Amino acid sequence: MSDNNHIESVLNENRLFSPSERAKKEATVNAEQLAALHAEAGADHVAFWSRLAQEKLQWSKPFTVGLDDSKAPHYRWFTDGELNVSVNCLDRHLDERGDKTAIIFEGEPGDVQKYTYHELHGAVCRLANALKLQGVETGDRVVIYMPMIPEAVIAMQACARIGAIHSIVFGGFSAEALKDRVEDAQAKLIITADGGHRGGRVVELKKSVDLALEKGCNTVRKVLVCKRTAHDIFMKEGRDLWWHEAEAGMSNYCEPVMVNAEHPLFLLYTSGSTGKPKGIVHSSAGYLLGTHMSNEWIFDLKDDDVFWCTADVGWITGHSYVAYGPLSCGATILMFEGAPTIPHTGRFWEVCQNHGVTVFYTAPTAIRALMKFGDDVPKQYDLSKLRLLGSVGEPINPEAWMWYHTVIGQERCPIVDTWWQTETGAHMIAPFPGATALKPGSCTQPLPGIFAEIVDEEGNLITADNQGGYLVISKPWPSMLRTIWGDDARYVSTYYEKFNNKYYIVGDSAFRDADGYYWILGRVDDVLNVSGHRLGTMEVESALVAHPKVAEAAVVGRPHDVKGEAIVAFVVLNSERPTGAERDAIITELKAWVGEQIGPIAKPDEIRFGDNLPKTRSGKIMRRLLRTLAKGEEITQDTSTLEDATILKQLAEK
Ligand code: 7RM
């Protein structure tokens, strides 16, 4: 039976995939070594992270303090040490790997460009020198508003080199969103491009910058413009300058500014469910350690790997698994500018084939979208170089997991389902490919040095298996956010206050099974309450997507007199949107299906169809908007961060 404190788990997934002999042999960390890491971290997690910080990072001044918790929950790590992040990502590889390819880039039009570590180092230094010449100083904020091209990474690394704090605004965001973020960060300089190629069109970035600056952004003195699309743009005398002109004649070496371990490396704005965007602040050393270790442990990066993380640098995933972590490991990364289906539905697999991608990391939303085109598309490409697949951003439903495993990974590649957040900086719960047996739909177990718990509404530990509750982190970890830019009080109230500052509150609901595996159920705010049964959205959605006719699904609650909440499901089919009798038949079929898969309690009361679901630009379903639609109300929320606002109309129809 249920009470109001617990979230019920109705998911029934029993498949287990143990690491192959090959994965066990090749992996840097095997099961025994993983157990040793857990034991070491369990004994003293500060000593554990301090050992790794000493061994894995290059310090100009070694630290003596591991963790300073005197101002908790404002935790600080390695507080008296000094280093430079760009030195850790670039300079340290020059002797051994100077001629190794650091970046392989493919543009949407098909243009390819490569940088060795040596070339990347030179480009970063030239830009860093140019930024200094333009008056950028250590601690100044620089907003980066760029397409997914190598210069985006160069800009980030150049900021890190001189201790300027970057704040990337995703290139798909509007001038309005850009302005809000520039103003909150009080940026001195903006780095942008004339435009980028996306979805077969040119995204006019510089034009948005001009608009944002017309409306405000008074702290901005200069705009640096990278030439990408070469279409005509406006350049304001005295304010705007071309990247290639600014870096011309600059030295290929720039003396790195050594900063304190806690010096902010970057801000990254996340739009929370309410209120203005939060500028998440990350540190230099702790952040770098988290991204370095997780690339080594979870992606198990080797010298001959080609690592493709499909995330844009505008998201935390693009920071940790494109720009910083893999470079700190000396890896070869692939950057791709375009959309997955332009100019054809096999583009992702073609890129994997053409560049010999070995490790591929993407989001469930992309996997489901590509799955929709059928198995024959990926089968046209040679994917035999792939050895490891990753997933991030949302719970991956077992159906999509199995497709990824069989069709893309050809049953050969482990899938690392990585749970983490903008705020956590790096992976928190994820499998080790050579050590952890996988269960489709579970992100498995916390990394060594990460301590996760499930608690109830009052903050009491839930120790029973399969009982859902709030996912929390009980000990500080190096790559955690430090605060919200300019708003320490909001940092405490958002992440700590509810349980008296005892835990970092993730905002997701989850349960742990009898093997200690974690299953993320969705955001706490999205939990459904049907006749006193609390259900996570993930499980109902997962059941819907398991039906052969369904490509994607999102469920929300709508107030109901008797049941408390009724379930409304928004569904995208593999075929056209149905009408008339066909529609009625599919609705009956899907309701019965969920009833069979989970039980009568989870049967949707209403099902609506659309060509797509409302998603953020990073692919997360905006259930908040769907709740408004389910209630039959007008949308008054900001929809500017939506990927495709037109589908709201379809979904509003009963
Ligand atoms: C990396 C990123 C964070 C939220 C998080 C979850 C959801 C992310 C997974 C996941 C289940 C996963 N940062 N989430 N990864 N849920 N399994 N593997 O996405 O700040 O943009 O979002 O995303 O709800 O709290 S984020």
C-alpha cells in the first residue's frame, strides 16, 4: 500500500548485461579496482579526492587543505592550491602528444577541419593575448555565443588561460535570453560568430548580439566576431572586431595566469522551473578534477579513441565532455556543428563512420528520434569502430536502451547511462564500463567519492528497496556548484534549505533496488499523485514508449475531484497523427497497454497526439507547459527556450 511520503516504483525491468570479457580486459578500472576505489573513498572521501587532485592535476602551487566546510553549504576544495585549467588541458600534453589530433571538426555543410594539440595550444594562446589586448582581465566575465565550431572551445580555453570567467549562452537562444544573461553576468566582452549552420539554415548570431546590445547590456565594451558563414553583417565601429584581425600578429604563447583552486572557471545559466535563470558557478580545480576523473573512469578514454559527445558547448555536457574533461585526458574529440537529420536521417551514423568514432555520447531524445527512422538507416554505415555508448539528459527508457544496444552498439558496446546535472559538474551516478553489470533504464551506482541517498518528505533516509523518494547527495564533492552568481541566498534555498542544509537536494525522485542500483523517476515537481499513489513520470512514459506504435511520450497530472490527479498522456506515434476512428482505436489500445504493463492505476485518462513534444533546446520535455495544456489553460509561460513552439497548438486540441 502507499502513503503520501513515498513514490511507488512500478517499473519491472529485470534484464542484466554483464561486461563482456573484452570490456573487462580493456578497461582501465576492473571490478576489483572499482571496489578498492569505493573502499578508499568510503574510509575518507576528502583524502580520496585529495589524492586524485594531487595525482591527476598539474598544480603551480600544491594545496594543503582538502575540504574547507567552515562556511557550509558553501563548500570549498583544495583552497590554498593554484593552477591553470588551460595548462592542464593543453600544455601538459605538448611533449608527448603535441602532434596528436585534439579536435576533429565537421561542419553542417560537410567541411572538415583538424587541430593537433600543438595547433590548439597556439590558437588558444593567440586568442588569449588578443583578449588581454582588448582589456579583458582576470575575473572579468566574457559571454560566448557561438555555433558548435572549434573556435567555441578555443574561446573557453582562452578565457581559462587568463582567468576570465566565461558564460556560454547557447547559440539557439534569442536576443532577449542573451541580454538577460549578459546583464546578470555583467560581461565586459562577447565572443560570437557572424552565424552558424543549423538545420539547413544559417543562424544569424551576430544579429542577435546587435539586438541584445540595442536593448541594454551596458557593461559590454567589445564584441569579437568569428567568421563562419561569411554572410553580410553589421560591424559597429569601435565596438565590434573580427576574431581573425584581433589575433593577427599575436604570439603563439600566452603566459597562463595561475589562479586559486576556487577561482570561478565559468558561469552557466540554467532556466529553472520558475523565476529568472540561475547562473551556476563552477570552480577551477574541483570542476576540472570531476570532469577529468569521469572521462577516465566512465568513458575509459584511451589514446586511440575518437570521442564524440553530441552536446552543444552551450550545455554543461558540452563543457565537461567536449571542452574540458576529454582535453585534460589528452583525448581526440569530435565536434559536429549540425543537426542529426540534416541533410539525411543517417547523418550521425555517417559522421561516426567517416571519422572512426569509438565512444559516442548522446541524449535519449536523440536516440528515440533516430530510432523512429528504423534500423535500416544505421545499417547502411560501418559502425564497427564504436566500442562504448553513453546516454545523458533524461532517463533512458528500456525500449530505447535496447535499440541503442542492439542496432547501434551491435551488442558489443557497453552503454553508460550517466546521471548528473549542470550543478554537479560531472557524472555522479554511472556505470564503469569494465566493471558494472548494466540494467536498461538504470544509471546504476554512484561514482567512488559520491554519496547518494533517498529520503522522504521529512528528510528521513529511506533504506528499503524499491521505495521512491527525493534523491540527495550527502557529502560535498569537488565538482559541485559553488553558488548561484550574485545570489548566495538562492543557492541555499534552492539546494539545501528543505532538509536543514544536511543534503544537497537534486530535485529528482529516484529509488534504489535490491542490488543498490539507482533508478531516476523524473523531476520531483513532476511526480503524479493518483488516488494517493505517487508515481514518477518516467515509468508511465516508459510503458507507453514500449508500445510498437509509440515513438515518444510525456505524461502529466491534471487535478481530478476524486483521484486527486488524472493522468494525461501526450504521445508521438511512429506514424502520422491519427484522426477519427483510427485515433479512438489507438487511444483504447494504449490505455489497455499501460494497464497491462503497469496496472490500472497508471492508465492515462486522456491521450493526445502531436508531431513532437515541447522540449527545451537541450532536449528535455517541458512537462510544465504540458500541465497547462492538460488543464485546458492558455500558455502564459515563457516559451522562448522551446525548440519548436508550433506543436503546442496540436497538443492543446482535445
Ligand atoms: C547533464 C544534464 C539535469 C537533470 C537531472 C535529471 C535529468 C540527466 C539523466 C537524467 C535520468 C540520466 N544536466 N537527467 N541525466 N535523468 N537519467 N542519465 O542533463 O542540468 O541539464 O539536467 O536532467 O532530471 O536532474 S542538466
